[in-house]
Amino acid sequence: LEVTCITPKVLWILCVGAILAFGQAAAAADVAPNETANITTPVMENTLENSTSLVNTTPATVAVEGSAYTATAGNGDVIASGSNAASVIQAAVDFVPDGGVVEIQQGTYPIASTITAKKSITLRGIGMPVFKSATKDYLIECKGTLLASSAPAEDVPANSTMVRVNDASGLAAGDLILIFDTTQWNPDDDGWYQRMKTGELHRVQSVTENEIAFDDPLLHTYSLSKNANVQFIKPVSVTIEGITILGGSKSGDYSGISLRYTIDSTLRDCHIDSCGLRATHIMDCYETTIAHCTIENAEKKGYGYGVDVHSSSAYTRIIDSTIDRCRHCITHVAHPGSSIGVPRETFIERNYLRGSIAHTIDAHPCAESWYIYNNEITHLYGNKYLVNNGAKYCEVKGNTLHDGFGCRKRQDIRDITFIIENNTFIDVKQCADTTDRGTMRYFEFSNNTCTDCQNFMVKSTIADDVRIAGNTYSGSHGGEVILVKNADQGSIEENSIEGSLDGRISVQGCMDVLVKGNTGTGDQAGNATASNQPALQN
């Protein structure tokens, strides 16, 4: 008796052949339109390698013709159609898999309800389609998932890159953790922000049993005695590109795009106009980039944010964009009643920023750090600060600032570091004012050019360590051009003061501040008045 053995590979070929034969027979039959057999699957040379449905590899498409909107899958099937643009777009968003793409064709799409994505997705405009607001909610909202939380097994000290929790179930590498406790982040504030609790967001590198390793060191210590906890977040990655968002009013309750619990996300080549409340809202997000966008006309009283970096968001980059006629072009915000932690590591680079009504760039006194590099920063009316800093660490470098009040330290914050370097100030009321409340660890104002300044160049009254050096000033101010009070150490040197009526440098109540090499044309240029100042020379 001869027995023929069928290998798994041969068996697989026979099965595929039978399936194809059955499919061809069904296609030849008279099948009702609503039956499954009506869906056509393309013939593929290698059925095994191409077994994933075409809709997983090809973008879904949304198009408009007249007042009719149609969403089409990658294989040509209609996902949804009708006269409600938001519903059709939502159907396409829901249809594509995690990591999928929805392309919106050129045209105008009235959006009467928020388009929501709770998966990783790309929304791509083709020919710059317009989403026109017919709702006061966000037009687009993308959000990951808050999975669970667990208390740490012990106190977690600052500079740690690992936390051990009681139960890390469900958490994986690439997720996010938000670690926090009830410590007041800014206990010196006497108002709204006093209630902010300390917390920070980190990317998970690995999970071994209940031990979580994350990307960069903690800024703070988190204590069980202060109810320390760790939230687990399953983030989504989002790209939104080439879309115009048109709100209903520059002063009304209209909002544009909201991201929460996202990671490695990008908003680029978009135009957002007349979203009076918030054009963009970045909340509890990690590694977000806004690039090559135009954002304008957000002026609602008390809000009016072009870019709102909110809560524990970290590594937000706003680059190569125009943000114009917003109450605040860029702001750091946190809400004591609805958010945990404060923003950190925000980078603002190579933008044109023109504020209106209030300060152009404004970090509320609930921010860890931001870096403002190589921007043009101005103000529509010239009567507010161009940089209003409420962050513990701030660098302002390489910018051109004009028509406003220059830079200021905002409200009560402890141990600030504030560095203003290599900027050009033109026709500003004053360049740098750090005379508000709080404490400052280090203040530097160096190598700046201040032209046609209407008032003083620098006032510092709360910094422990001061460096004011290499600056050039021209203006018509009759008082102190440089005033330093109460510093423990530092230097004021090699500054050139031109055109001031008296060009004074005033050092008061300091311990060891060196004054030397300053020059100018005023009556007292380069000189200093001092009290408690043992190291004074010129």
C-alpha cells in the first residue's frame, strides 16, 4: 500500500486554491448587494504575504461634492456618506486601524460635532481642506487612555529613573507614567496656582515585574507620606497636517485642536483661525511638535491661547510657525481642579509671534522650564510684555524683540534661573525686569543689543547671583539704566550705555558684585552708586 504524505506547505496551497475557487464561483452567482460576497478582494500574487486587508495599508479618503460627503476605504468601498460632514469624517476615523491614515480632500467641511480619535492616526489634508466650525467644542480631539494607577512601593527620590510600584499590570514599554504627590509645586503663590500639586510625565523604557524604568531623571522627590501615586497611560501618536481650522469668532468660545495623552505627535502645515478660546490645546502630552503652522485670531477675554501647553506636558516644540493676534501666542497653563503636574521642556524656536490684549508669550507661575530661541517677538499694541516668565528655568536667546515691554519674571516662584542672551531689543519700553516677588537663584543678561529703549535696560532686585555683561544700550531714559539690588554675588561689566541722560548703574544692598569696564556717553555713564558693595571698580 502506497501512502502519500501531504506537507503543511502543500496543504496550505490546496486550501488557498479551494478558497479562490469558491470565491470565483460566488462572484459569478447572482448575489444580493448586502451580502458579504459583494466585497471584492484584489487578486494578489502572494496570498500569504498580502493577507492583510488593503484598507490597512491604504488611506481612507473623505471627499465633498456639493453638500454631499463620502468616506471611501482603500479598496474603494464606501464607508459612509451623507450631508453631515463631521459624521462622515468620524466614520472614516473609526474605520481605519490603529496607525491608519485618513485623507481629507480639498473642500469645505462644516463640523457640527467634535471629531474624536482614540487611536494612533494621521489626518492629512489634500489641497488644504477647510474644517469650518459649527460647534463651540473642539473640532478635532485626539486622546489616549488612562489605564490605571498604583502607589509606589517606597519613596521615589529626585534624579531617579526607576520606580517600583505595587502593581504594574497593563503597562508596557512606550507607554507613559505620570508620577505625582500632594506637595505644593508653588507654595509661595498667594492665589490660583498655590493649589497646584507636583507631578511629571515620563516615557516608559521597560517594565520588569513591578519595576518601571523611564527615560529621564525625576525633577522632584515623591513621598508616600504625601500620597505619592503613579498613573499609567496608554498614549496615542497623532499627526494632523495640511488642514485649515476655521472657528466662529476670534473672541468667542471656539476651540480648534485638542491633544491629550499623546506621544510623538505632530501638527504641521495647518492654518487655525478665529478659535477665540484655544486654537491648540496640548494636555499631558509627551514629545509634541507644532511646525510650519499659521495660528491667528484667538482673543477671548481671559483665554485667547494660540498654543496652550497644559498640565504635565513635556518636550513640546513650537517651531517655524506664525502665531499672530492672539491674546497669548504661547502659554503654559495648569488647572488646580482638573490637572496634575506642570509643563516642562517647552522649546519655542524660529517663529513669528505677535500678541494682542495681553503678553505675547506667557508662562503662568506653574511651569518648570522653557527655551525661547531665534524668534521674532512683538506686540500689536506695544503695551504688554513680550516674554512674561513664570517658569523656574527660562532661556531667551537669539531673538528679536520689538514694540512691547521686553522680558519679565512673573509672580512668586522660588529659585528661578533666568538667562537672556544674544537678543536684539528694538523700541521697547524696557528690556528686562526681575523685580517682582519670589526668589531667583541666577539671573543673566548678556550680549544683548538694546536700541531706542524708552526706559531702563535691566532691573534685578531678587537674584542671588547676577551677571550683566557685554550689552549695548541706546535710549533716552533719565534714571538707572542698570539697577541691581540685594545680590550676594555677580558682575556688571563691559556694558556700553549710549544716549541716556545720565547713564547710571546703581548697585544697592549687594554683597560682592563686581562693576568694571562699563562705558557710555551720559553724564554718569560707566559709574555706579553702591551700598554694602566692597568690590566696586571701573
